[in-house]
Amino acid sequence: MKNNIVVVDKEKYKVINVSLIMPLSTEELKILPYLNTLFPKTDLFFEITKEKVTIYLREIDLKLFKDKVKELIKMYNLSPVENVFVQIINSIEAIKSYGLKGKKRLYVDYDKERKVKQRKQKEIRRGKFYYALDHNFSRKNNLFPLEYTNKIICGDSEEILKKLPDNCVDLIFTSPPYNFGLEYETHKDEVKWNEYFDKLFAIFKECIRVLKFGGRIVVNVQPLFSDYIPIHHIISNFFMNNKLIWKGEILWDKHNYNCKYTAWGSWKSPSNPYLKYTWEFLEVFCKGDLKHRGDITKADITADEFKKWVYAKWDIAPEKDMNKWGHPAMFPEELTKRVIKMFSFENDVILDPFNGVGTTTKVAKELNRKFLGIDISEEYCKKAEERLMIMGQELVDSKDEIKSGNRSKSNKESKSRALPLFDNVENDKS
Ligand SMILES: C[S@@+](CC[C@H](N)C(=O)[O-])C[C@H]1O[C@@H](n2cnc3c(N)ncnc32)[C@H](O)[C@@H]1O
């Protein structure tokens, strides 16, 4: 038996022994074999002796397993705390190394990767992120100024950011305008591409300057495929030329399959087929160091979230409340939550230089981070403020409800859901 792994009927299983303090009751002796019939043998099975129950475990939907056990315990009138199933569930939960596939936890072969020998030495010989090694970034980080802390500021980010000191922001998460021609309140979203990039890069230069040594910038971007402009590559080259380390790329799959599949002259012909995309990109860059230093007790990502999210394809529906907030290109809160929890600690400073109606700032506040949101539109800034206020009020209300014992109708439940504005537009942010 290697690492408690055995092979039974050509399948590998992790073996867990649960010692019995007292003999199993008649009910437990009935339920255990019954459980064997509820879950396929290729998931898990039990062997029972007088001294122990042996669990052979390959994979399991732990929630389903717990639900079934709960039902059976109730049906057989067993004590909910003193029974062998509590021991079984506890010992399965105590295993910290597992993979995730859908709702199931995988306990064998989930980490089967092609192993490279002498990986470290080979990396050194190849020269990893060679393009960012000769940077001149100072390692001295500065405090974020109090007058900009937890603020929404209306203005041109290029100008506003100049007022911040170097090295004072932990994480920048943003989605710039994509130059698609969307109807923003103030910003003109349809200029010559070189003009677009000149302005974008002037703002990104400031972003790099204000980012701490070891800080991250995550840029959500979707290329304008119909113009054949790979914005995500152009932006990545910009950051790499400015000595940031490209940490990776997350695919945000929105599954919005409502785009058209035909165009004149391209239907069912190799002459000029037009490729379709249901996803956007999140490009992740680090300044100076891949590691972001912080207090580990302030990491709030759970084990399951971490395992799920480091798999860099995120299936998240587009934002549904764009009508409600009157903004044509919001990203959803779930996307923002994942980025913030994965790349920053509680109390870190989060900046969004294209804050729109404030999704980043709202989620940052919810997650106990400090924040600064900048947008050129006064209207959007007001909405961003409003979202912060509503959130603050919701917190007060829910505290009052808990105090008064009335938890039945939360504000969240009563929120109306508006239809997305841009569902049918190609290359949209919805
Ligand atoms: C894609 S939207 C961001 C939406 C945001 N993520 C949200 O969820 O609400 C881009 C935003 O950039 C703003 N913007 C454009 N040029 C700007 C500039 N120079 N400085 C600051 N904001 C700008 C636009 O007003 C627009 O709201």
C-alpha cells in the first residue's frame, strides 16, 4: 500500500480506516451496506469488521453523501452526533489533498502531471520571465494616502493617478473601454486605434508606478475580433515591455451563445470563416516579484474556492443589472470577488482606474479591502457611490434583522432583476 492507495478491481482507491470504539448497532449495520448500493463502487465502498470500518475512496460528491446519510439517520432514528457516520464523514473531510471535478472531490490521480526532472535548474537555465529581470522598480512600498482611501473620484485617471505616490497599491483590477463604439455617458468609445492605445498606455504607465513592489494588475479585456485587433496581446506586450511579469491568463467564459453564426460570404466556406467567442480574457501581471507579501491570517479564500479558481477557466454569467445601473459594460460581482480574493489579502488597497458604476469598489468594500475607484463620468461615479451606500444600508438592516430575530425577508431577495442591455451585441461585455 503506497500512500494508503490500493488497487481493487483495477481501480485505485485511497484507504481510510475508522476504528470502532463500540460495536456497530443493528441500524448502522443495515445502513452501511445500503450506502454501498447508493453510490457506485467506483466512487467509494466500505468493508466492515468488528474493529473497524474501512473506506475505499476514489471520488465523492460529499454534499450528496452527507444528505443521504442525514436522511438515513433520521429514518432509523439514530442519534445525529453519536454514530459511525459522523466518524466516516469527519475522516473524509480531514483529507486536505484532493482535486475537484464538478461537484465531486477526487482522491486519486487528480494531480497526475507529466513530471519534469530537475525543474528548478532547467528554469534557471532557460531564464524565466527574462523580459522583466532588468527592471528598476524600487522595493520600498509606501502607505496609501488617507485622503484617497475608500473614495470614488470623478476625473481622468491619467491626471488623478499622478497625485498618488509610487508603490502604494496592492491590486489593480480593471476593465478599460474596448473601443467597440459603446454608448458611454462621457467617454468616446470609437477613436483611431493608435489614439486609443496612446491614452490607455498613459493610464497604465501610472498604474504601474502606483503599484507596490509585488503588487498585481489584472486587466479584463475582450479583443475587437471584427477589427482583427488582438487587444489582449497588445496590452500584454505593453506590460512586458514595461518590465512587469506576465503571471497568467484567465478565460472568463460567459457562455453567451446568442451570437450569429453566419455572415455574407463566410457561411460554410473556407474562404473567410468568422470565428466566434463566448469568452473574455483576464491578463494578470506582477510588479517586480511573483509573490505578494501579506499577513496569511488575512487571506480569506477558502480551500474549495482556491482549488476551483486556480483552474483558470471561469464560467460566470454576464452581469444582469446593467439596465438597472445604466452602464453598458459592467463586469459581474462574482468575477470581481474571485480576482480580489485570489490576488489580495484583507485590508489591501484595491484600485480600479476605469471604475464605471463601481463593481470593483463595491466588492472590495464587501471583502474588507480598502479601495479607490476613478471614472471620467460623473453619472457613473454617483451610481458607484450609491451602490456603496446601499451596501452599507443592507449591512445595517441585516444586523437589525438579526437583532430583532426577523431574518425571513432580506433586501437581496427583494431586489428586482433587470434584463441585460447588450445581450445580442457582438463582442459585448455582457
Ligand atoms: C468597461 S467600463 C468599466 C465598467 C466597470 N468595470 C463596472 O463594472 O461598472 C470602462 C469605464 O472607463 C471609463 N473611462 C473612460 N476613459 C476614462 C478615463 N480617461 N479616466 C477614467 N475613466 C475613464 C468609462 O466612463 C467607463 O465607465
